[in-house]
Amino acid sequence: MFTEELCKAVASQSLVAVVGRSGSGKSSVVRAGLVPALRQPVADKVWEIATLLPGSRPLHALAGVLLPFLEPEMTEVDRLKDVHKLAEGLVAGELTLGPVIERVLAKQPGTDRLLLVVDQWEELYTQAKDDEAKACTTRFIDVLLAAVDTAPVTVVLTLRADFYGDALGHRGLSDLIPKAQVALGPMTGEELKDAGVKPAEKVGLTFEDGLPERLLDDVGDEPGNLPLMEFALKALWEGRRGDRLLHSVYQAMGGIKGAVAQRAETVYNKLDPAERRAAERLFTKLVRPGDETGDTRRRAGLDELDATESALVRKLAGKDARLLVTGRDPLAERETVEVAQEALIREWDRLGTWVDKVRDGRKDQLLMDDLAEQWREHGKPRLSGLASGRTLRRFELAGPASELALEYLRASRARRRLGQLSAGAGMIALAAISGFLWWSGDLGLSLKEGAELLLYRVGLHHPAWIPEMVDIPLGTFLMGSAAADAADADPSAEDNERPRHAVTFERGFRVGKYEVTFEQYCASNERKCPNVFGRGRGEEPVIKVSWEEAKAYIDWLNKSTGKAFRLPTEAEWEYAARGGTQGRYWWCEDQEPNCNMIPDVANCVVCKSRRILYGLGERTLSVGSFAVNPVGLYDAAGNVQEWVDDCWHNNYEGAPADGAAWLEANEGNCGVRMVRGGSWADVPVDLRSAARAGRYVPTRDPYLGFRLAQDLLPSDP
């Protein structure tokens, strides 16, 4: 057995490399074979065992698995701080690994030696994309090699055979690996039978005559088919007749190689259209495109995913699919997801097509992620560690795949703009700045606001008087309410909310995180500030603004900022307000008790009763007082109604299906425009996500305001 050979190698070598092709069972034989064998009481040594995946910060990963042995009672927050200290000490050479390992064993009385398993060693090469990351990889290897020479530690690494040459590129490894290599070749027929057929027989399953031989023949001598065999056996079990596994089921699945692809395709075909689009985005985030080495899997943080993708992870990682696995990265304090088997990347044609479509862009996105991570570790400097020139142009074309990458891209653009501004230094720059501030005064801005606007235009500052925007994920949703006789009909729905219809967004857009405030609106012209009779202003949503005045403010804002703000369309508003939900209210399922209570600092049934309860009178509250919805919008119900761009229509017959504004006149004119979202003066039925109403464009009400929208272009920050 291979486990016995591996145990012998560990007994005689302080570094052992388990080398094999992708899917050959390297990780399994170490984790499920070697580790349990070393824990047996008959072993001649008592082992402490630690396992790590190197990732993009291997020394931090190493510190992360060792520190719990050193300080088992430490809180997670304190441990994270000390992990960074320990890793930085190893990086700088202030610490060596030998004394750390000796201390680990001293903390575990009766242990003789540490087994350090570095699984998926090839990550050191797939994730080291620049000189600094490559230097960290070299330092990690040097630290381990120094330890195996002097400390009571044995390192076992698993390495894909196609990265063997990369490992030999390090002189120390090239001296050791040929002598310490245990090659994991194809399993023999008997070993495959032990791994797959015998366990099935032990639980009472029987095979049709010749099926075990057919299964083993198809597995053959090719490494990488072991995980496929697992999928095939599971599919055979699911299609069994009684306790019997059938040839017909095996034939229908396309044999061993078709098993994993068939499972993936079956699961995919059960998804609705929005989930299928999310699946394409999700799976391409979980593949690291390669060149000669082929594509490999990538662990992604759940914080990189949008709401639809995150919900899909739970479905695809569940027991009915098992296409994905989730975990936790203790260093970054985040949940992670990856494909369950790398064989999925090789065998599922649909995934290969998806990756090919975005291959070059994904490479640039992954490089941007790596550089952004290093930039964050250095304190996010404004002038160093940023992309420039051709690299920055590639990043702009690819677009960021995470919030950190977006921040990094914006900082890189800001430095480029600053460099462009600096190119005209001296009197030209001074004249330009002076001219800009003079021009901004013509917009009604103070000198301070003009200076803020200048910094905003070069990406160094976001003034409070410019609304903050939220990117809305693409997708499809059902707009409006079901027919009155439908099973899921909302009894409180109005006829103007029907027929319910699918709307698909294939263009990116943004929506204001908050409603436009008095502070923001009045920056355009203090004299035009609405008179609210001494009520609070500042951070409260602006009210008593007509549709035409809202448009005039937007024209001023676009002239000031050089951006293209606008009112949202009615479909954009409902899609963003729902945040991926389909119930009457975005904050709860319809069957939940008290579903008509708005989540905020205090729940309410009728919002004005909340204000009476707190002695605030009947009025608006500061933006952000109500809970944030799943896509990051505040006050999507309960503060003010909001103007949108569409003309009034008394139902959805003929409504656009692409989310565009419906501007064809209804009954002869567009003098009535739509408003969405319930206000402080509304009862719960008016706070539903589907609720809609119309107002004459000159209307100025104390419960009516607006928020902004913006088209999202590929080159936008």
C-alpha cells in the first residue's frame, strides 16, 4: 500500500515530497492515510501534526497553524495580531522556525516530533505573480529547509507533477526533492477496487455482472480519475434499483469521465435564469487560468461575491450538489469557497467555455487582487505600490473583482491623475487650480467646496455633498405583484402593480446609498433650499422638491463633477430596493410574524407612530436611520417616497423588460411621474417593495424626495 511506503519515507527523511498528477489522490493519501497511521499507538514516535495551505501569504499561513499550539487560550482577535507578528519576524529573519517548533512540542507534553503538512505546494507558484510575492515564496522555502536541518520537524508536501520543475528552481529543494520524492502513480486495479468497489459491497450494495470490471477498466491507469470515480459511484448509488447498481445508469451518465460533468450539468439545469448567470460569474471566480500548467482551482472569499452568488454557494455546496466546498480563512477572518474537485475544471465543458471567454481578463483580475493585497499590507500608500501605464490600462479593461481591488484601482487612477496634474507644474498648475476654484465659485460653491471638488476630480477625496453610490449586481427579477387569483398573490396589491413580469439587467448601474440630503441638495444653490419651517436639515433627506427641481439639481451636479448622475428608472428602483428578495417587504419572508415592521432603531407598524413614541413629531430622520438592505441601500422604505424617471402608467402592460425608463406618454402626456418607496407618513401596505404611485411633476410634499442612479461603464472606478 502507498500509505506504508509513505510512512517509511517519513521515518527516514525530514522532508518528503508526494508528487502526482492532479486528482491522483495526493491530499487524500496524506490526510486520510499517513496522518491516521502516525496517530496509531503502535508508532515509535508521538507526533504533533499541523496542516496548512500556503496560499498567497505562506509565512502567515505557517504562523496561523503554529500559534494555536503556542497560545491555545488566546482570543481570536489577539491571535490574529500575533500571527502577523510571528510571520513578520520570520520574514525579517528576526525569528527562526526551529525554536518555535521546539516550543510547540514543549507545550504538548509527551510529543516527540512535529509533522508539518504543506498541502497543494503548487499554490506557491500559481499565486506568486510579482517579484515581491516570489521573494516571499523563496523566504518561506528557506525557513522550512533551515528547520528540517536542525529542528524536530518533518515536512511533507504535496505537489502537482506539472509544477515539479518550478520546485526544482529553488536550489535547496533541487538538492533534496529527488532524494525525498515519493511519486504517486496510477493505482493498481486492486487498489482501485479497495478504494471504490469494496466499500460499496461492505454496505450491502451489489453490482450487475461485469459492472465493477467496466468501472475499473474505465478508470484505467490515468491519474486524476480517482475523484471522478467518486462521482460515478455516487451517481450509480442514486440510480440504484433496490440495492443493485446498474449498467444502464452507468451508460447514461457517460461513464467515469462523464460523471462529474453530468452532475454539474444536472445541477446547473435546475437553476433559474438569474442563478445560471450567477453560476457563470461564480465559477469563473473559482478558477485560476493557467498557460502551460493548465487551469487550477482558486479559493475565493465570500466577501468577493454578490448577494445572488452567495446564495448560490449555499445551494451548490449542499448535500444535493457537492460541487463547491466552503471553509474559513482565519488570517483574513473570512469565509471561503472553492470547487470541490479540480476534475470539475477539466471535465465540465460549460465551465471551460466560461473560463475561455474571460481568460485574459481573469488573469489581470487575479494579478490585481494580489497587488491590492500587498498594497493593503503596506498601509495603502497613496504614491507607491500602485499600478501604472499599460498594467493600469489592462486592469481598467478587466475591472475589479473585489472591493479591495476596486479601492486599489481607484487609488492607481488617482495617482495617474495626480501625475498628469503635476506634469504642468509651476505657474501653469497654479493658474489651472486658481481657474478651477474660480469656475467652481460660478457653480455656487464655496472656496472650501471648490477645493474639495478639485480633489474629488483627481480621485483623492469624496466630499460629503456628493452622494455616495452603490454598485448593483446584474440579474433578473420579477417586478410587481402576482395576479389576484395566483397562489402567491398579495392581497394588499393594487391593480397598477400587475402583471408581474421578468426584467433582466444586462447593463451595470449604480444607485445612491442614501437619499439625497439637504446638505447635498443645498450645495447647488442655498437660496433654492426648500423651506421646511425650522425643521432639521443637514443629513435628513431633502423634501419638498419637485420632479423638475430634482432634475435641475442633477444637471448642476453633473456639470460640477463631470459625472453622469440621473434619476433611477422604476425597474432599477424596485430591483435595488428588493435586494434579491421577492416577498412583500425586503427585510423578511412573508410568513414571518410582524413582517410589516421596519428594521431600524425601533420597529414600527405605522412609521409616524414611531416618531410620536420617541417624541420626534411626524417628520423624516437622518439618512441611514433604517436598516441596510442586501445590496447596501439605506432607507428603501420608511423615510421618504422617491421620484423616479418613468412616466405614469396605470399597469405594466407593455412595460420594458430590460430595466429602461418607460417614457412613452400614458394617456397623452408625461406630466405625472412615478414615485416609489413608502415614507414616514405611510402605512405598511405602502411600504411594500412593489408599491407604486404617481405624482404631478410640480408636486412638492414633505414626504417626497429622491435618490440618484448612474450607468456603470467598464472603465468606471
